[in-house]
Amino acid sequence: MKTGDVMHFRTIEELQSTIDKQLEELKKKADEYSKTAGEKIRANEGNQSEDLAELKEKLQGPTDPKKKQPTKKKDQKKHWFDMGAISVYDGIGAKGELELYFQALDEIRSNIESLQKTKEAINGLVSRGLRKDLGYAALMRHNMPFEITLLKSDEGRDKFSFKAIFSVETEPLNTNII
């Protein structure tokens, strides 16, 4: 589900399967970004710079127990210049790209956590007896609660009908009538 899109579902199962698919896609993307960031860190280990040491420290925690963890906001703004609608990294190399991957991973993990909570809430509603024959309209907004509304299902209910062909064998007519 994209944020800001109103989506319609005929059943609760359809809504649940859409959320499951979205969770799976986000997990794949997180794995892909983690692998890419790891490969870039390993590729630059030969020319171990102070910048990469800082990134490793972010990932693994401080190696020196006396050293405090740098605050996130100060560290992020240290190398980024605000240019109106965009921010530009002040260097050339792998560190800026790695920071982008780490920021994307944080965002993806936040979205995964939000979708997990949504999935659990919907499962809770179903276990409490939410009717399964209803339709739903759903809106997902960035960093906001997932909103759903109940609708009449688009699927028509099957009405009971009985169709049968009545057939009776006929007796041959006797033409010999006296």
C-alpha cells in the first residue's frame, strides 16, 4: 500500500493478504539494502577511513566504553547541507551513500513496525467477530494510524434458488378405441 492512496477491498481476507504482501516486499527491500550497505563497507575496508569507522561504530556500537554514542541529529546534520527542498552531502565517496542506505533502512523498519501493528489490530478485530462479508476502504498515511471504513461488500450474496426440470414419461396413446 502506498501512503495517501485510498484502496477498496471486498473482504477482510483481501485486506489482510494485501498487508501481508506489503510486509513481504518491505522485508525484501530491507534485506537488499542491508546487503548492499554491507558490501560497500567491506569494499572500502582496505582504505579504512575515519568516516567508515564512524559508520561501523554506528552499526556495532562504540568500541571504546568511555566514548559516548553521538547524538543522531547532530551527526546527521554535520555533513548535510540544506538546499531548500533537498539536502546535499558535503563529500564524495561511499560515506554519503551509506548514510542514505542507513536512513532508508530506518524508514523501512519503521514502516514494517507500523504494518505489523496494523496487521495485529485487524487480526484482533476479526477474532472479536468482525463480519467477513463486509467491504472495506482503507487509507494509509505516513506516520499516522491506518484508517479503515466498513462498506457494503461489492460481492452480491447468493440468493437461494431452486431450478429443476420436471419430466414425466408419457404413455403411448392407444389408438384402438372402440
